[in-house]
Amino acid sequence: LREQTHLPIVVDPSHGTGKRSLVASMALAAIAAGADGLMIESEPNPDAAKCDASQTIDPAELATIARKAMAIAELLKVEDLALA
């Protein structure tokens, strides 16, 4: 995709997998593959989310993903990683 556009590449591993158990690994894989940012659904009580509960993670898991994503980005020298 990077060869086709100058725009930032943001990956949504929540909707992309539809499964909570896959969100972290897909998010980190996206950063390792060169994504500029992530968009992840998070809710204090994911099972009670009004929409997309099966793919929603809790804030603690989001913080873990963010920490690991930043570490990967640092190793790969990615600047301005966006986490939303």
C-alpha cells in the first residue's frame, strides 16, 4: 500500500479480525509491517460493549498493545506512530 499512496496507513485489527484474541497479535504485526497507526476498539467491560463486543478489548490490554507497538516502532525507526 505504501507504494500506492503518500497517505498514512492506519490498520484496524479489531474489525479486521473480529476476534478479541487476535487483536494484539494483528496490531503488532501491522506495526512491524510498516503501518503508521492503529485503530482499536476498547471498553472498560468489553463483554458489555453495545457494539462489536467480540472484538473489543479492555483498557489494560490496549495499554499493553500500545507499549509493545511503540517498542516495535522504535526498533524499526518509525516516527510519529499514531495510536487511536
